[in-house]
Amino acid sequence: MHRNHLQKTLDKLRKLEEVYETLIFEKVDEVRVCFFETLEHLYSVPGEGVDWLSAGQGLIWGQPWGSAWFKGAYEVPEHLNGCKLFIQAKTDGVETLFWVNGQPRGIFDDPIRSYHRTMLLATEARSGEQYELAFESYAGHPCVGTQPYQLYETGDGSPIRYKRVFQSINVVLCREYVQDFVFNLRTLNQIVRSEAVDDFRKGKIINALVEAFRYLHQSPDEVSEEVWQPGLEAAAQTIKVLLEPKNSPSGPRAGLIGHSHMDTAWLWTRDETIRKCGRTYANALSLMEQYPEYTFVQSSAFHAELMRRYYPSIFEGIKQRVAEGRWEPNGGVWVEVDCNLVSGESLVRQFLKGQRYTLNHFGYKSDTFWLPDTFGYSAAIPQILAGSGIRYFLTTKLSWNDTNLFPYDTFLWKGMDGTQVFTHFNTIHCWPDAETVINRIYGSGNGGIQHRQVNDRRLISYGFGDGGGGPQYEMLEMARRIQDTEGVPRSEHTTVSKFMRELEETAVNPPVHTGELYLEGHRGTLTQMHQIKRNNRKAEIALHNLELAEVLRWISGADKPSVRTTELYELLLINQFHDILPGTSIPEVHDRAIREVGSIISEAGRMTEDLLATTVTPAPQRITVLNTLGWDRKGTIALDFKDSSVQVADPLRGQRIEDVFGKKKLLVGGVTVPALGTAVIEVAQNAEEITASPFSYLDRQVKTPFALVTFDNNGYIASFIDNGTGRELRGNGYPLNAFLLGEDVPASWDNWDIDRDQATKLQLQTSLESQELVATGPLQLRIRSVYRLGKASSLKQDIVFHSDTPQVDFETVIDWKEKHQLLKVGFDVDILAPQARHEVQFGYVERPTHTNTSYDQGMFEVCNHKWTDLSENRFGVALLNDCKYGISVESSDMRLTLHKGGTHPDPRGDEGIHEVVYALLPHEGGFGTETVIRPAYELNVGVIAVPGRSTEDIGSLVTVDASNIILETVKPAEEGQAYVLRLYEAERSAVKRVKVRFVKLPYRVALTNMLEEELQEIALDGSVISLDFRAFEIKTLKVFF
């Protein structure tokens, strides 16, 4: 037969898979139901207290955000006695949770996706047995999609409709002989289409398929079953034997495990995720009853907790399957967290909470960090994993790179401190069928195994995800046909833990990747949705302060810290999910995150002030201030003080200002506030304010103790001459503090992406409306500028010069009304540095400032936390910020990204009034803790002040004698009468014999891992311990008192 003719036959056989798949199930009965509609989310079947109405075929139901419940009883008739019964629910809901006798049993999808169409009712039905059936069907909600130019409401690529049409609830039987034929045929069709399969093997299969075609009716719907059944059975016998040949024992293999990537929120709300988890996990438990080989991995501990709270029977089912070794809670974290934007402490808390939960409820700790879908992976992660009892890391996201093919799929990932974690790129959102397994083993690039001399296996975590659903029974059937079939790598169900142990044991000289796993894509997630990101930074700091205050009170004899702090931290961790914090969700998700994290900031702030207030006595002319950082603060501090008649007393210096945010503050200079301790500031009523100023401002030129600064006609810094060195800081490009705005419409993924060509669109903004001197005094000089930006936005900014530091602050309020525009602020400085340092969790990474290689070219927008620094050996310039994360650095041009106006899936373009502070910091002596890191912390973390005199003058709680060791966290211990210190080396400079001194003598100090499990006791020499630190090493201490 000519190959073209043969191909037609093979194409017809592929079509026959679909034709006969519709005949697998046979309708044998129908369930009469009633219904009612609601906007509430109900977690049990409603009783008689609601207004149930009769439901018949053609019933129209539904509204945005609404659900309909359908309920009916079914009694098994005599003629179905002993049969295996299934249900097909044609409610037309987007997703439907299936209930049997008051218990969740599975999921049905809408007709467009049609992933899950049939659910098991009874393995062996008994006549007269009655089942109470219920179906909670969701009508959907508004969503404008994820891509630029999308104009319709879409959640899955198709227009949303809220008017749903009920058809029927059907009882069906399975024609098992049809089912076997369909899945056998599909498997062989896939083998034949694969270029990786031996031609001789394919030749034999093709011959059998052509022979089988002779027997098959191509339109079985046109004849009776009695007519098409014999031909199908003959065809089935012909092809079945082709699945019997086995593989070579030396061939590659695939590990299979069911999975459903479950976004805690994205194109749906967190409340809807509760129901998505219920549907997905009920379905997984049902499949486990039917397929004893089936295993399932669930990655987020928080999702298990949702089941415990809302669907306890599902949670009990999970616990049973965990005990059997078939359900695997194994992800390590509370939620699948964003790994770019969160602080180091927040990352640790994700593992601390996730691991403790898994241990408490399932009896073991995860050994795998499972994070398929976040937008880059910090170089700090390997050390955090090791400290949290995690041995393995799995992801899929680097396959999304838009510039370079990531060179490995199984490797050792070496973090910035030298810690290594065994890493594997698995696959998700797929089938466990011949086509998938062949492609994931033999495919090219990230699709297959790249280094076949290193490893011979791949983990395939199959099932539908993002919005849940998970595997369907058809997937399990396909998996059974490829366990050991010639031409398809051997496949078997496993667990993630077992697969990774075997992979680690069999891998030969795995390659090493050092540093961050930078995702070449989704760079806009570092900036989109300003308020969410600002709140996150502020909430992390507020909780840091609160925990320190609790420890200070606790060791002074107060009650054990409040459980409310734990609740607030949990709420923050949830809102650090990888589609919430990046700003890539629907409006309802973003608005809730802003409300919740905003409430964390305010409540934690109040609790901290209340705790501090309990340590003071009334003293009208005294203010107690708490320094929550781990070193003495000696610069100017700002106190919120509305009383304009109050001034600081000698010998301190004071100045009253009203900042650009409208807050009246009392600036205090000359005070030293001890590390992790308090100081008392004396104030005087109606004292004369000192007005002498070390600054001058004339003809757009400012003279400060540190610099001579000249402004141009647009209000930008045309010249910045450093007094100490005589250097001109401005480079050859735009002036300093230049606002650059340009159109930002990425090729895809509107809120996610910034494309390389966007830089060509940026234009200098020249609409300066005003610039004036608004304050000058002994401590600060302030110049206020007002700009118009784009079509409708505006910006007001105070440029703040200080008398005690060369740092220049830019306190900024932006009224943002632009869509599909990107706003940057540029500082092109005269510094020669081939690499820039960018702060990340517990240290920094160095990234190129050039475009020599394709890898350098791919990193045109990167993440920083509180600072980015360009330094020569003896001089440098740092750019600090209090809530921004996206930055680009090319040559000497640092451009901090201030706003991104994407409109999908949130159509508002991040409109609103937003506050940000950034700072330019010239420094002599090159990069270091004192020159860059500490000032960045101090820009972000203010002192906490309450009226009155402290009664507990204990000095510093703890002091550290090495400046490059940052005491990041002081928190109550999870267990015992103890508190925890977390310290890290910040400069990439190992140091020995670091002295840590305690103001109150502890009775014991232990070195722990990050889960606060003791590793060894540390000897106390009086009130001092001695520690050695590797470069970028994190240490956790548990201090018993």
C-alpha cells in the first residue's frame, strides 16, 4: 500500500478512538432531581431548610459567582443487581462536586473541557440499595483572560456563559470490552506516530492495525450494537497481542504519579480554591478505590488544612491513604510560594509551617521541595532546603525560558553558600500514556532527558491542574498499558520520594549548576500590582518587629507570646502564593490580598506598640524608642509627632517636617539607639527650634556636607559631585533620577511579561509642573517636585538631603492611571563594574551589567530586594528601596522599575495612588555591610516610639561583634521556654570566632536547623557564645531562658 494511502487508514483509526470512546458507557437509568441556587459556598449537602424545586431537562440556571445544587435519591433496580454502576452528571456546570450519601465522591467538568465525565457509584450494586446523590455545580465568574488584546471574559480560553442548561443525571454501565479496545488502540496509535520507536516494531503494529481496520464499523451509531460488536471484538483480538512484547531490561524508565497543580488563587478566588481542592481530592480518593496501583502527590500543606477545616471526610480519607503509602503529602511548604519577592525569613517560615503540619498530621516530614510554577528560584534556596530537612527539588518552570535552553534536567543545584540539593525537572499537566512517556524520555531539549549518560529516568506527574481536577480514570487505563511494552520506556507508579532516591542512587556524575535558577520570562511579576508588593515588604517588617517585642516582654516575665501572631504570619504566608504576590490574579484576589496584608501591617503595628507601652511609665517629656535591628542606630531617626510645639532637648538636634505623604514628623539627630533595645529621648514643650542649616539651595544647586548637586530644567539631577572624592557621579546617559515611561504590551502573558524590546519605547518625562524648597534645617533639606506622567498620571516627590549621610532619599507618591505603560526611574552613574550586586534572601547575587553572552542578554530585568550596588574597589553607588523588586542594570545605568500597567487578568492596570521611597547612596571604600547593607535595612525599618520612659533599661537583647553578621530574626521558639535567633553572613566573607553576647544570661543555647530541631549545644562563656560562619551561611540558635 502506498504510504499516503496507508496514512489515511492510520488517520481513520485515530478517529475511531474518539468514535468508540463515546460507546464505552451505556445509559441504563436516570435519577430524578430537584435543585436550588445560591451564592454561598456550602460544605455539606443542604437539607430541607432550603427551597428545593423540581429540575428537568432544559432547566436554565446560573449567575456570576453562583452555584446550583441538584439532589435526588436512587434505588438500585433488580436488573442492575451486582453491576458496577457509574454516574454521568450533565448539569452543565463549570465544575461539579459529586456527593454520595452526604460524602464528597468526585468531580464533573463542563462539556467544553470534559475532563471528568464519569464517576463510580458502586463497585457491586445491590438491588433495593438506596443512594442519596447530590451535585454542587458552579456557574463561573468574570475573568478577562491572561493575554494582551483579549476582550472577552474567559477563564479557560472560551467565552464564559453564566446561563447553564441542565440535561440529566444518568446511571451508566461500562462496556469493558469497548473500553479495553479504545485504550489499546490509542496506545498503539501513539507508538506508531513516534519517531523514537524502532521502524520494525512500528511495522508490525501497522500491519495489525490495518488488519483490525477491516473488521471495524466506522459509523457504529448507524447500526445496532449486535452489528458492530463482533467486528470490534475481532479487531480487539488482532491488536491486543501487539502490547505483549516487553522492553529490554537496560532501557530507560518513567516514574508515574498522579498530581493536580492547584493554584491557591489565580483566575479564581481563594474561596473557590477550597471547593476546587474538595472536588480534586475527592476524585483522587475515588480513583484509589478503583486502581490499587494509583499514587498521588499533594504539594501544599495549606490545602490539606483546608480539607480538615471544610471537608473533614476527605481529610480522613487522605490520612488513610497516606498511611498506606499511596497519597504523598510532599512539597515542604505551606503554599507554593513565590521565590523572588519574599524575604529570607518568610521562605524559612513556609518550610517551618509546612513541615510541622505534615509531621503533626501525617507522621513524617517532606523530603522534597515541589514547586513547578513560580517565576524564578533564589540562590538562597538550597541552604534553606538543607536546613529544613529537604533533600530534593523538583520544578518544571525553567522550560519556559524565552532566551536559552536550560542545559540540564537532572543536576546538583549549588546555592550561593555552597550547599547542594539534588534537582530534577519533572513534568506536569500531561497524560501517563505512550506518547507522553516517549517524548519525555527521548524528546529534545527540555522535553526529554538531555544527558543520557547521567540519568535514564524521568518523573511524570500526570493530571489536569492549575485549577485542579487531577487525573481521570482514562489516564489510569492508559498507564496500565505502558508498564512494560516494547517501544515505550518502562513505567510504574511510584512516589516522589522513592523516585528521587532511586534517581539519586543511579545518576552518574550529575552536573552542577551554581547560583540562582533565573527564569527567562515573567519578568513583569517583579513589579505588577504595586500595593501588594509594598504591603508584603511592610508586613514582613511589622511581624519581625512584633516577634522581637514579644520576646523582649517574655524574657522580662510577661506571658507567653500571643497565638494571634502565629495567625497573622499564616495569613501572610498564604498571600505569598506565586500568583497572589506577583500580581497575576483576578481583581477579587488582589483586593483581598491588599485588605488582608494591610490588616497585618496595622494589627502587628498596634500589638508591637502596645507591648512596648507596657514597659514605660508616664513621663510627659520623654519618648521611648525601640530599635528592632541588630546594630546600634546612630543616624537621624524620624518620629510621628503631630504636636508642632514639641522639640528635642539638648544635646540632641531636632527638626520638624511634613513629608510628601502628608505626615508630620519630628526628626531627631545625635541619638544612639542600641541594637535590639530601647533609648529614651527627652523632649521639651515650646522649645525653640534650631534653624541653622548646613545646606544651601540657590539657582537649582544644592550644597550639602557631602555633595554639590545641580538640577536641570526638568527637575532631574544634571550633576552630582561627591565632596569626599571630587567624583562626578552622573554618567553619560540620562540625568540622575530620570523618569522613563513607555508602552508595555508583551507578546503574551500581560501582567507577567516585560519583553526586551520594551526598553526601546521608554521616553524621558519632561512635564515638570513645579519644583520648590519645602524644608531646610539642621538635619534635612527637602526639594519637592511635581510631574505629569503619560496621559493621565502624576507624581509628587520629595528629594531629601541629609546632614549626617551622603544618602539622598526620594520619597514619592504616584497617582497611576496608565494602562500598558511601564515606568522606570534611572540612575546612570559613572562607575565601572562588570557585575552588579543585588540583594536576595540572606545575601546577594552578582549579575552581569553587560550582554556578552545569550545568558547575559536574557537577564535584562532582574530581582533585587532592598538594594542594588555598583562598586569599584574603593568607591561605589547603591540604589536602595523600600518596596520595589524589579530592576535593570546595563553598563552603569541602574533603572528601578516603579510601575507596570498590565490589564490581564486584572483589567484595572494597577490604577491607584501609590507610595515608594528609594535612595541613592554614594559610598567610599567599596561594597560592605556598613556602606550598603545596613543603610538599606535602616531605610526600610524605622524605630518604634511610644510616649513615656522605659522601665526596663536592659540595653541590647543580643549583640554581635562582626559587622558582616546580620541578626535577621528574633522570634519565640515553636516549643519550650526559649526564643530563636536567625543570623547570616551578608558579605560573602567567612568569619571565625564571632562573639554573640546576651544581656540576660540564658541557661542553655543550642544550634538548630531551620525547623528548630536541636543539632548541638553551644558552650556558654559567661553570657557569650562563639560561632564560625561560612560565606553566606545562615545559623539558627535556640536560646533557653
